[in-house]
Amino acid sequence: MSTEREIGELCARVDALERTVESMDAKLTQVRDTLLRAEGSWRFMVGLAGFSATLGGLITALGIWLWPRT
């Protein structure tokens, strides 16, 4: 009698774990899809930041070169 109850409890726990794994799989799929969609825009943002840093450095260098020396 006790063995059947333990088997029933284990079956219920396995069912709960299967539902949890299915839920996690669906969420991970959503996260992966979001990352794949954002990959191109991430590269663009890195390129834009690099371009801005380069442009800022050039403007600073030009400003220092043109600044009147006293």
C-alpha cells in the first residue's frame, strides 16, 4: 500500500517537473528569438558608439590645435 502511494507521489512530481521544463523551454525560446532579432541593432549601436567616439576625439584634437596659445 505504501509503495503504491509513493509511486503515485513520484508520478505527480514527474508530471509537475515536465510542465516546468516545458514552460522553461517556451521562455528560453522567446529569449533566444528576442536576442536574434536584436543582434543587428546591437551591432549598429556599437558602430554608432565607435563613430561618435572617433568624431569626438577628432573635434577635441582640432579644438586643441586651434585654441589660441597664451
